[in-house]
Amino acid sequence: MSMLYSEKVMDHFANPRNVGELPDADGVGEVGNAKCGDIMKMYIKVQDDVITDVRFKTFGCGAAIATSSMATELIKGKPISEVLKLTNEAVVEALDGLPPVKIHCSVLAEQAIKSALADYYRRRGIDPTPIVGEINDCEACHVE
Amino acid sequence: MKQRYVDNAATTRVSDRVFNAMVPFLKETYGNASSIHAAGRAAALAVMEARRQVAQALNADPQEIFFTSGGTESDNWAIKGVCARLLKKGKKHIITTAFEHHAVLHSCETLEKSGFEVTYLPVSPDGYVTAQQVADAIREDTALVTVMYANNEIGTIQPIAEIGRICREKGVLFHTDAVQAIGNVKIDVNADCIDLLSLSGHKLHAPKGIGALYIRKGIVLQNLMDGGAQERGRRGGTENVPGIVGLGQAISDAAAQIEEKAERLSKMRDRLIDTVLAEIPKARLNGGRKPRLCMNANFSFEGIEGEGLLLKLDMAGVCASSGSACTSGSLDPSHVLTAIGLPHEIAHGSLRITLSEENTEDDIDYILEVLPGIVAQLRMMSPVWQE
């Protein structure tokens, strides 16, 4: 099947922003599994309820790398209250769209951020579920 | 940037000789091969010559060659056509392998829905089935054995002659999908005891949309395409004369240089395989080295996913392919790589490089120059890769 990516997707795939790890991260989230071909790991630094720094590592296709990269750009420097409102649709839109079969990559990016935030709250002894919500497994990964 | 095309198992360029042979049948000699007039007769003569060329390449009789739209149609026709006839004789069992092309697997699945039982022979970790496995699976009610000549992803060549002999001894029809083997391996349908053989033109420098099914004399199978009296009433539809002429030219060109090609390409392939395995850590070759198609190399690189690899190679001008799920439109990695026992996470990181006569040592040099860096870049980004 044809897999046409937008220029923005190709740009973020070829020159991904914020790749790497943060050794002194305040929150780390990992979602996906290698079996279904995508794993995203997100590291965040938080100061005064603002995401001051973010890094990612992704095992996955071009779209998975591009959505991770775009997601980091969208949350860097943003207050947590705003970050919590970030949806996968916003990531897709910022990338000028994704092929339908790749939409699950953007879901994974949204979940990676939420998972990092949940870890941040957990480290501070706060139950993340009322704030971040449930982080479900990517439904696309359960397609038989 | 120069484009290096190394995806010849997907499709090939139409060669100049094939193109030139076809052009008259698109322009001046455009008659319908069924027509009585001069234009039609000229087309019919060209079809006849192409049929002879295809037959010669397989050591078959021209009367045993039937033109189709390609490998998929040939596979569908052979499997469904044989089974429809033999069901009437109470035969409702098919033997195939777990790593066939989808044209075969999905045809078998369709027959399963209408009451057939299918044995999917497991494949060894290096990508082979044995004649013994086939012998052990044959039953009283076995209608057909269908085993691919060579695997399209990992290039392993199956013991077709041995399987053919066993089927002949036991009186079971034997079909082989030879789409990947044709033009790379010398095929003799008599020596190999093959009853039905599918082939496709676009894998050997003929255009897309033309193929053939070899049907041994005396075998009756139900038609797939009902229509006019073309192909002696067994495959309706106006003959694709330019395509048929192209296939004839391509197959006789391939047959004429098959040994020289095998020798040259297998040297290039071996240098590629040896260097990749030596220079890239945690790289593995998928599929055994012998017997293997001269033009096929298939690797897995731990810690990375195939689509990213293909995109990076593409940016560097290299057209290759992968068994990764992300390139197939589904989320499951290639059934071939899982059939040889690769765990999903390794199967996702596969890379298939397939050569043709048109590739050069310079292409191999270039791939060896860019590939290690690309793998390293993607691994640097990967949370599952540990140095």
C-alpha cells in the first residue's frame, strides 16, 4: 500500500527534535511494545508546573518518530494544564496529517506524554489518575 | 542523486529489448489475436511465438502454457481450479507451507471456507521445507500440494524436484509458485515433476499485468475466467498481446544468460551479506545461504524498525523493502519472518535487498557505505537498543 507522508512528517522524521534522554528527568513515560512495532519513551523536566525540557526515544516507523518529535515540540515550555489538553488529533494536525493506518502512532505520542506526567505525579506522591486520566493500551495494538 | 534500485523482487524495470519487442504490438500491429484479418493474424502469430518461448524456458510444450494477468491469477487458477474438480472425487485436502505468497495462502483460506482442509507445513529456521514433510502430510484425500519454488522475502530455494517426485509417486498433483525463481533458477517442469507452475512477467523485466500458468497435458481444472475461446477456451479475455510478447522476450533473454547472471549476482550478494554481518553489530541474515536466490539478501537489525530504515535509505537514493508491519499497512510483521521463527520485534527490523542484472558492484559499495550509518542513527533514537 502506498505510504505518502507530508513534508512536515518527513522533516520531523529526518531531523527529529529533542531526541535523547534526560538523566535527571522529573518524569519518564514509556508506551507501546516491540511486538506491535512501536515503543515511545518520553522524558520530561518540570519546573513551576511548566515542562521546561523534554526528550524522547522511539522504536518505530517514520510516523512514530515524527509524531514523537512533533509532540515534544508542542509541549516544550508549556504549562502542564495546557499539555494535559493535548490530543493526538492536534499532533496529526501539526504534522499536516498522517495516513489513516498511522493514526495510532499519534495516539501513542499522546499516551507517552500522559504517561510521563503520570510518573511525575507519582514521584511526588500524588495519584495521577484524577489528573491525567487512565492511560489505556493503544487499541491499534490489539488488532488481530 | 543517483537512484539505486535494489527492490527487484518487488518488480523490475522493463528491459530495452523487451520494450522494443513490445512497441510494434502497441502501435502498428494492434489487431485482436482472435480476428481473422491480417492484423489479427499477425497478433496471433506473435502470441504463438511467445508461447513457444515460455514453453522452451520451462522445457514444456507450448500447448501447456496459458497466459494470465500475472502470478496472483495463476496461483488462484491453479489452486481453485484443481480443487474444484477434485472435490467431486472426494478429495478435500491441500498441503502448502506457512510462508507462501498471499496469492497462495489466501486462495487456500478461501477453500477452507468451502470445506477444504489445509495443512500448512512449518518452515525450518533457515527457511526450508523438506520433501519428507510433504510425504508425511499426504493423505488419501489430498487434492493438491502447492509449495513455492523460492521464497519471495528470504530467497530460499525449496527442494522442488524431490517434492515433485514424491507427489508423482503418490499420485497427487503438484503446483509451484515460481514467480521469484523464474529467471534466477533453471526450471525444468519434467525433471522437477511439476504439474502446474505459476510465473509472472514483471519480475524478469517484462511489464506488469502479464503472467502464465503451466498446466501439464491431461490435467483438467475448472476455469477461473469464463469468457471467449481464448487460450483454447480455458482463460477468457482478449489476449494482452504486447504483454505476452514482452513476457516471451523476457523469459528467453533470462534463460539465455541465467548461469552468467547467477554467478555474477551471487558474488555481489555474498559480498553484501558478508560485509553487513561483519560490520553491523547485531545484524542477522534471514534465510539460509544455500540454496538461495542469487539476487536476494534479507537482514534483520536488532533495535530498529524497518520502515524508518527504508525511508532513510530512500533519502540516500536506495530503493529497498522490508517485512516490517509498518510497510504493509497492517500491524503484523511479515508472515514469512514469523514462519521462520523470528520474534516480532526482530521481524519488524528487516531489510530486503534484491538485485537484478542491472545492478553493479558500485551499487553494493554505495549500500555498504550508507547502511551502517543509517542503522546506527536509528539505533541512537531507539529506546530498546543498548550498546
